[in-house]
Amino acid sequence: MNNIIKYGSISAIPLYNCSAHSPEEWSQKDGVQRPIVGIIEMTYGIVVNLLYIPMISVMMEKEQFKMSCFKIMTFLTIFLH
């Protein structure tokens, strides 16, 4: 709130209006590379996606797929993932 009063408007606050630089310039100026965190997140995402394969195969078995709850879970697994 103090910055709004000091600068007169929200768009006049430095670093709030991002149109001063291109995205590449902002990355070079304020960006921080974290390759270890990126590798960990990517590995986690791959593992979670691979775990979906046996879950979908169990849900689509003929005996379970007769129940409507398994149909709904299969739909959500395929289309919302």
C-alpha cells in the first residue's frame, strides 16, 4: 500500500510492470538457474506418469470396468492427466 501511495499507481511501481523488458532480458537480469531442482522435478514427473500405466490397466479390467465408479476413475485418469 505504501508503494501505491509513493509511486501514484500500481503500474508505476518498479518491477511490477513487466513491459520494461522482454522475457529473455528478465531471465538474464533476475533469473536463477537451478538444474538440480529441475532434474528432481522432471524425474518425479516421469515416475508419477509411469505409475499411471498399471493403474489404468487394473481399472480397465473387465470385472472392475462393469462398475460405474471405475468408469469414472478411468475417464478422469485418461482425460485429466
